Amino acid sequence: MAMWDRIKDQAKGLQQQAQGMRGAGGHGRPGSGSSGGSRAQLVNTLKSQLTSLKTELKSGAYRDASMAMCALVAAADGQVDPAERQHVESLILNNDVLQNFPSEQLRQRFNKHVDQLAYNFQQGKQEALQEIAKAAKKPTEARAVVQTGFVVAGADGYVAPAEEQVLREACSVLGLSPQEFGL
């Protein structure tokens, strides 16, 4: 647990730093709720934390929940753009932690969720959240699922409000506080 305490302290410090920058006149993208620099720092911190847990994140529950999370991030605005699908798939296949799993398994699970979201967004979203909820049994994996989603959402240097919303919803089904992730 000591490692999670350090991770929480790091995230809290970055969140406080972001709040301090806002108060001092820092500017992020409209509606982002934080400065771009501090959000990028948070994404990099989460990415490093995930990498440090690589040996622990080998379960099927983490794999499946992470692919559902990535699909939700890709379709957060209610649409699934083919270029964005391809971009997120590339991020997944090049993610250091997700390389614990065969790329075809990742691709298949991600695309299944994206297809469901594209066909019927609300139903697909509920199915993805149900898949994500299965990771709640192990707190390390639950946090890693949200971190994975955050890293994918912030890969372009900006986490859109719709992406923040699906990350908050994932926190809810996993029993985690969104504030732990600066949301």
C-alpha cells in the first residue's frame, strides 16, 4: 500500500500545483478545468506509475476493463471517428503496460467496444462500464484502468470535457474518488 500512498501524494501535489496555477492566472484550453502544462504533467506521472506496475497488471480483468475504458475515451463525445479509432488503437498497442497481452486480444476487445458504442452509444456505454466495474475487486487494477484511460485521453496534450466525464463515470463504477485523478 505504501506505493499507492506515494502515487496519491504525487497526484495530489500535481492537482494542487494545477489549482495554484489557475489561481495565479494560468490558462488551459477552454473548459479543461486546468492548465495544459499541469495536465500534461499529470498524464506523464500516471504513465510512469502504470509502467512501474507492469508486472502486477497481467490479469484478464485489467486487460478487458482497460480496453473498455479506451473505447469509452475514444467515443466520449458520442461519435467514433475512424482516425481517432486508429490513433487510440495505436496508443494501446504501443503502451508499455498493455504489451503484457497479445496485441490481437487487445485489438479485438477494443474494437468490440468501439463497434458497440458506434451502433448504440448509450447501450455500448453501459456495457463498457459493466466491463470496467469488474476490475473493482482489485484496487491496484481499478486505479490502473482509470490511469490507462487518462493516459490515452491525454495523449494529444488535452483531456476534453467529454473524456473527463467518462473517466469520472469509470471512477464511480470502480468505487474510486475522481479527485484522486484530478477530475
